Amino acid sequence: MALIILVPLSLLLKLFHISGQWEFVCSAITLVPLAGMLGIATEDMARWRGPTVGGLLNATFGNATELIFCTIALFHNDIDLVGASLIGSIIGNILLVLGLSALIGGLRYRVLTFNQVVAQTHSTMMTLAVLCLLIPAMFVHASHHVSNIAVLNLSIGVSVVLIFVYFAGLVFSLHTHERLFRTEEEELEKPVWPQWVSGLILFIAAICIAIESDILLETLSSIEVKWHLSRIFVGIILIPLIGNAAEHSTAVWMAMKNKMDISLNIAISSSTQIAMFVIPFLVFMGRIFGHHMTIIFTPYELIALTTGTFIAILVSMDGKSHWLEGAQLLAVYLVLSFAFLFAAN
């Protein structure tokens, strides 16, 4: 939390135009504790509001950092970066977060177990989301005569379906089958701060993330040139690592305490939320901004998404994991990272 002091420092760097590179580094580092504060405040508000409303808060604001960053990028009409960062957040969660959790937790405990029914539910939702993103893209990429209006209408239609299924999943997990998804640890947790403090921190953290995201976007071009990085690598690998660092550390810490259920929930449910809520939300926001965001991602992004989801489902389907499965997930993530780093340049 001491890193919050970098917020005014990044503003000073921007005000005096000292260095685009240092502005980027300062803003990137600042986003880490801000995302952590946003997550803690959201969870604290959720504990105050009770299981149902609290679950809805977590389900809505769980990826607030990505949502804010991508909204700012969409406002600047940087649609390629928006798409890349969304796909990067998904594969980062299901490969990097789940992989690190299984690896580090598995080195401490011989076998890590988790609720198989919950894992299968998350995996089915994630598979559905991938299919809803993959099938329209295959049709559009295979055809050379699809108009822009048709693609926009297709994106709106699929977005409506995704959001409908997402909220149906919320009803399933928060109401009709709520007990399946609630652990004993969650039932015993108490709020850390008074409710008004949680709300104030949530608001301030969100505003600061928006400011830092804007600075990050302004300095991105100079970083790509100086560090010889492609825009797609920055979007798929670098930005998600910055925005999800706090969430990643929480998942790994839970696995080290033999609470793989929580780690799995952080990884897969977060990816599902991005695919089924954040992406459709940004499609609608694009219409408002006049910048046409669609659900048609590039073939490279779709390959990464499909590959990551497939291997994550294989690992989670039996309700058990160990360190080798974690290493396998990380291996896939590293291969994808190298591909985007070297092949995209």
C-alpha cells in the first residue's frame, strides 16, 4: 500500500513531461496496489451487503481494473489494445494464475483438491464463452463479403446472449445453488472497514485507476519503440500482468494455504466474467463512444484463448491438481508469450 505515493509522483511526471518511459513505469507500478485496494474494498462491501448482493458486487466489480482500463482505451479508440488486453487477461488467469497456484501449492502439498462440481460449472461456462467468441469470428474471417454493419449487429446479438447466460450463472451460483459455491472460510469472514470507508476507498481507487490508465495509454507508443515491443504483446502479456498482479498474488497465497477452491474460483470465474460480461459491456460502450468495438478477435488471439481454455479444463476436470499440472499450465503460457513477443514483431 505504500506504493500509493506513486500516484502524485506519476502526475508530476506527466505535468513536467520528464520522460515517457518513466511515466509508463511509474503508472504501471502504481496500478498494482490500486488494483489491490479496489479488490479489497469490493470484497469488504460484499461482506457488508450479505451473500446475494455481495456476490453480485464481486461478480460485477471483480475485474474493475480491466473494465476501467479498457473503457479508457476504447474512449481513445485504441480498439486493438482493448481486444488484446481482454484476451490477455483471460489466458493470464487460466494459465498463469492457475498454473502458479497449482505449482507453488503443489510443492507444499502433495495433492491439492477442490470442488469438482464447481470446477465443472466454471469450465462449462468458460467453454460456452469461448465458443460464442470463436464461432462468429470463424464465419467472419472465412467470408470476404461481410459488411461492417453486419459485424456490428452480430457483435450486439452475441453480446446479449453472453450477458444473459452470465446473469443466469449468477442466479445459479448466488441463489438456486448458492451452497455449492460458498466455502466455510467465506462464511466466517467479517468486514475489515466500516461500510462508508469501503465505499470511499472503492470510489477513490477507481478514479485513480482511470487516471493512471490514461497516463499509461499516452506513454505506450514511446515504450513500444524504446523497448522494441509489439502492440499485441503489450496488450496480451504486459498490461494484464500489471492489472492482475494483486489478484494473482491472492490466488497463489490461497493455494499455499491448501485452499485451492478459492484459487480456482479467482482464476476461472474471473476469466468467465471478462468473456461474458466485460467484453459485451465494452461492445455496448463502443456504440455510445462511436468507436465500434466488436467481438471479432484476431486469429492469433483466438488460438491463444482456445488453447488456454482447453488445457485449463483438462487440468481442472478431476477435482485434483499437483505441481506438475501447474508447470504444464505455465509452459503453455510461456510458449504463447514467446510467440507474441517474437512472432508478432
